[in-house]
Amino acid sequence: MSKVDLHLHSSFSSRSAGFFSDKLSIQESYISPQQIYNTLFERGMDLFTLTDHDEIAGCLEIAHLPGVFISEEITAYFPEDRCKVHVLAYGITEAQHGEIGRLRYNLYELVDYLQQESLCHVLAHPLYDMDGKLSRDHVERLLLLFDNWELINGTRSRLSSELTREIATTYEGKALLKLADKHGFNKRQRKRIGFSAGSDDHGGMDVGLTYTTFNGESFADLKAALQSGQAHPAGDFGSPIRLGHMLMNISYSWSKAQSGNKGVIAPLEYLLNNQRPGLLKRLMGAGRLTEEIHKIARMPLTKGAAAHDPHELLHSFCKNFFPHVLGQFQGVKEADIDTLSQLSGKALFSAIPTLFYLSTYYQRSLEKQRSRQIHRTMIKAECYHTGKVAYFTDTLSEINGVALTGRKLLRIAREENLNLTFITAYARPPFEPEDPFTRNFTPLMSFELPEYPEIRINIPHFLDMLEYCDQENFDVIYASTPGVVGIYAFLIAKILHRPFVTTFHTDFPGYLRRYSGDHLFEKHAWSAFSMMFNSANRVLSPSKEYRRILKAHGVKKQKITLFSRGIDHSRFNPEFRDESFWPRMDSRAEGKKVVLFVGRVAKEKNVDLFLQVQERLAKRTDLIFAIVGDGPLLESIRQSHGDRVILTGFLEGEALSQAFASADIFLFPSSSETFGNVVLEAQGAGLPVIVSAIGAVKENIIEGETGWAIAKNCPQPYADRIEQLLGSEKRLKRFKQAALDFTRPKEERAMLLEMLKLLSLDQLGKRL
């Protein structure tokens, strides 16, 4: 088997590739034909060519070398609407190149000429929409024009290749005849489309890494293989990282050309060209530079066959340069202005490669999206998707409602083998590294949240998450939290043009106001939230109240979808009642009714109001108050009310089930709940509930039957309702039974499965 790279560019592809490139006079390539020939030879190619845009001068420059044949990439147009396509033509003469230049403005006439001259030709990157005009109609005509399609292109994604293959192999036989009848022509000379591959390299790094194999040794053998459909595509697919490096290389080469080679930056010269400095340069200190580069990249310096892939080295260096600078910042104890200026300059420099990566991820995701759209119109399927959903969350192991819901959904994903991946950022992830349902990214930085020392803000590397999501080709990206990881999810969805869904689990703007005392924080937080929510495909709201609040803060009505939650009846039911439970917890509970609070012991839960109610009823000797939970206020409450209130700390499992069922009244004055699942759990355990009418928890009771919602958030109305329940054993019993009847239909698993449908836009599938 012989190998040849059938698509690559030299410095003779000299025109600009876009508006800004044109204004700055940036060429598409700066690599000389001789350099390319040498690299191809080193990488094991058997034949050699260049496919510069509408130009053969580069080929002519190396035409005297062994194995070279003359080729070009033709910029051709559909005459109907000037839709642009690229055609690769091989083994041409100078005279044929001139005629091709004349005919390329009419694609049909061009194909007639190429066939008439028996010239090998291939449709390049068939689904690449270069000018925003490519449609199903154009692709159908391309199926009737070209016997050979480029299947693997070194700058384009594996997904685009898969979609290209499926379209090409679907339209054969009767399907192709139908297209011919529809369009009134068929210039194909074979029944089946053949495939080829080429690197489409412009920067010199990927020359010969994507190639075509064929039986034989000569160009005549290659021609016979292409014309009979017996050539085989091979090598590397493209990626945004590789494309980003190509653009870096071109930009760097342009800057050197502009400065007359005076703008050489030693680290970039080494990273982009992957050339170790010579002996003289190493003696002058360049060796230490390469060692430092590898140290920053966290890749040991190796030689020969063991040398690192240049893309891997460059990418690792670019990714790790900012963490490296961050470490230098943290290591400075007494910084002077010069040191800070140098480090700030390095930090700014580290952002430049990120901009290249972000632009290529964005551009390539547009290509993927367009390829999917064309595929969807041509293949009889609803849409191209694999049912893969990414679940981004800042909290999965912590003690809060969002984390608890996440853990329940993760359990269901495992039980049902769903194609759902939970994406987190923990220094020590709460799951096994090999777990196929989870993916953790180690934080670059981690610090405690002010006022919440037990909650850590973890900041992972954005590019790591972006790269992972691009490779996984998720159909939907979901964010369960508005923290760093959730914001990353939003940005990644926008960069990759993927549907984005989120849930308003927590009244974060309200928390900001409570803890800061500044209403402007709340206002600005709502502005940011409404912007993100209006950019989402769907926003899940756990209650009607917060649907109203979301709308009031500018979130579009059509974006908001209600979802509900239930309770696990196997855990929250009266069978767990144990008259000895509370006396075992605290002997003061012996023979007394228990008024219970369960939740985070924090300011936003209005625990102070719970304590004020206790003070109003302190004279009752038949009553005791109990708090189950942990949080920032627990120790201060222990000091101020520990002699009057039972404080259990965090409980879980059977102990929590017994705590609920063994109490008598559930008092929950929190006014910041978006849902309030503990209120349902309390009723499921058979407790009447007294809650705040502010917030969403009132939607989880039947007013006057399972409990009451108190309009005024002051202690006396809560105390009055407790007195009312305790004043009649019959009434207390009736409320308990009503609570059980109300929660019995609210089965948790069914509601969680419905939530999975909603957050995945009904696209979640099973794992293969």
C-alpha cells in the first residue's frame, strides 16, 4: 500500500481567507513547497503533490523531484446562485490548469471538462458550507456530479465525516435514479462514490498526517484507484485544537514576515515548528528554554521516536501556561511593581492562545451544526443525535436540595443505563474515576464561599471542559446550578451551538440580597440570570410562584416549563415513627410533642423566626422544638438556644426518616424556597405543616387541611397555629391523615423520570 496526502497547501496559496485576513494581508499559508516535500518524505508518503487554491506554481517549483504530480484545489461555483464548492484535480498540465481557470465559474462545465480529459478529481469537504449558500439541493446535485468525495479532511471533524459517508452511501441505486429524475441530469460514471483523504494543511504541522492509500507505486496506479473507487482514506480527523494551532502558525508566520523575521519569539518558534535548537543555540541557553517549555507543559523532554506529538505539546503548554503564571502569583510574598507587571504580562499573553481555540471551536461547531441540518433534510430521520446529555453541576456531594436531586438522577441514570454524564469540578471527586456516568475536572482554583465556609467555589480549566464536550458531541447541555460550572455549561453550549437547558433551583439573587444587604446585588444578579435564561432553550421552574417571579424579571414566558418533584415513600412514611426516638436524642423530649425544622441552618431559611416562635411558646411544658441539619448558624444557635432546643446536626438514612415520623408538627418559615421538598417529606411522614406564604412552599400544602401558609412572616401567627393544632387531638389527627392522602400520589421516581425528559428536551437515550 502506498500513501499520498491529497489535500495540502503551500505559500503559493497566497490569497487571504476572510475579511480580516484580507485587511491585514495574511496569506493562507507561509510554508514553502520544499519544506512540505521534505516533511511528506519524512512521514512516509510515497507520492507528493500540492493543492494550492487555483494555483500550480508551488507544484511546478518541486516538479523535478521524485514522485511529484501537479494538482490544484479549484474554487468552483454553481452557476444558478454562485454557491461555492472546492474540487481537487490531480495530474494536470499547465494548459489544463489554464482551461480549468476559465471553466470553474460553471461547475457543470468544469465537471464535463475534467471527465473529458480523464483527469482525476475529488469533491473536497462536501458538507462544508463556505459561503452560507449550501443547501440540500446543492448536495443532491453534487451526488450527481462527483464519483469521488473527500471523506477525511485533516481540518474537519469526525462527525462531519460520518455524516458525509452516510449521505454518500444512502444515495445509491434507486435513490440516485430518483435524484437524476428530479434534477434532469446525472454525470456520474460509477454506481458508488469513492472516498479519499488529505490533511488540508496550511501551517506545516499536519502535513501527511491525513492521507489516501492505494495499491501500486506510481501516479498511474493512484489514478486507477481513484477512478475505480479503490482508494482508501486514512489518518487523523480534524479538531478545533489542530485548527487553532494551524491558525496560530499562520499568524505567527505573518508576524515574522511583517517584521522581516525580527519578531521571532523563541518559545513559539520551538512549539510551532517542533525543532530543537542546534548545539550553538543550546550552549547559549536555548536548551534551558526548551526544558522550561516542557516543564510548563508538564511533559518531559524526549528525543527521537519518543518525542511528543507537536499538537499535544503545544496544547499542553497553552493550557498550562495560565495555571503556571497563577502559581507564580501565589508564590510571590512581597511583590514589587516590576514583578507584578511581568506576571500580568504573562497572564495576558496566556489568553492569546485561548482566543484562537475559542474561535476555532465556535467555527467548527457551526460546521457541525450545518452538517447535521443538511443530513437531517436528506436522510429520513427526525434528527441526527445519539441521545447524549451533559449534566453540569457545581454541587453533587454536598448537603443541599440541588445535590440531593442530582444524586437521585445519577442513581436513575445508572439503573436505566441512560446516556447522561454528570460533569463536576472537585479536587477529590465523590465517585470513582472510571465511572462512565461522571466526568470530573480538577479545579485550578478552589476557595470557600464567604458566609458559607463549608461550600467551596471550584474553578476548573474552561478549555478542558470545552474540549471534552466537543469530543463527546452532546445533544443537549444542562446546567443545574448557577455557579462556575453552570456558567461554563452556558458558555460551552453557546460556543458549540448546542441546546442549553437550566433549572432555577435556588433563589441566588435573593441570597445575595440577604447576605450583602444591598438590593443592587440582587438587581444585577437578576439581569445576568434573565440574560442567560432568555438565551436558553428551556428553563425549568419548580413552582408556579417562581415561574411568576422569573417572568416578572424579564424571562420570556415561552422559555419557562414547570416541573414537579415527589417523595420516596419508602423513606418518608409514618411506619418510621418511634416514640423513643426523640427522648434518645435528648431526654428533655420525654412525653412531649415535637415541633420540627429540617434544613440548612442558615440565614436564608429564617431559622431565627423558628426560634422566635419557640420563645413565644416557651411556657408550654408539653412541647419542645427540634432542629435537624447543619449550617453556618448552628454553633451560634447552640450557644443561644441549646438549653431550650434540640439540635441534632446532620441526619441521613433511617435516622432522618425516624426524625420526621417521630415528630408531631413541621414548622418551616423559610421564605426563599423555589420548591421546598422537605415540606412534602414531612407530610409524607404524616406531619401537619406550617410554612411561610412567601416563596413556593405554599404550593406544597392544602391550606387548612394539611397545614397553613402564614402571610405575615412574624412569630405570633405561627405560634397561634401550633396552639390551634395542639388544642385538639382530633384536629391534629385529621391534619395528619390529610397530609398522607395529599402526598400519596406524589411518587418520586416517576417525577424524576419526567424531569429527565424535560431537561434533555426529550432527547435522552440509552447507552449502547
